[in-house]
Amino acid sequence: MLRLPGVDDVNQTASPSTVSAPSVTPTTPSTHTVKAGDTLFGLAVKYGVTRTALAAANGITETGALKTGQVLSIQGQTTA
């Protein structure tokens, strides 16, 4: 016979539990100031956005170089 923890009576049924989905919160900063060594790909990964979206939001090409001190707009959300 199979015994389940917390079930003493074989005729006992488990009550359904409520599971809630993670909430989406805007935790991504709205801007990032480029530092030496930053890359578009690295920043996209850091902020959870695509390189294409990051480039488009800032009017730059995906292959263009970033300039130290350049302020980039970061648009996106992460799940909590």
C-alpha cells in the first residue's frame, strides 16, 4: 500500500491548492549610461531585452559601436 505524507485515511481526498502566476513588474530601469566595455548584446542580456529592440529604441544599428557616456533607453519588463 502506498502511503502519502499527511494522509491518514485512504478515502481522504486532497483539497485543491491555489497557485498564482508570477506578477509582472517593471523592474527594468528606463535608461542606462554606457560604460567602457559595454556592448549592445551584453546590455540586452543584462536587461532582458533583445539586441534588436534595444537598438531600435535608441535609433542605432545592431552592429554600431556604443560610446562611453551615451545614455540608452531601456524598454522592457521582467517577471517577479
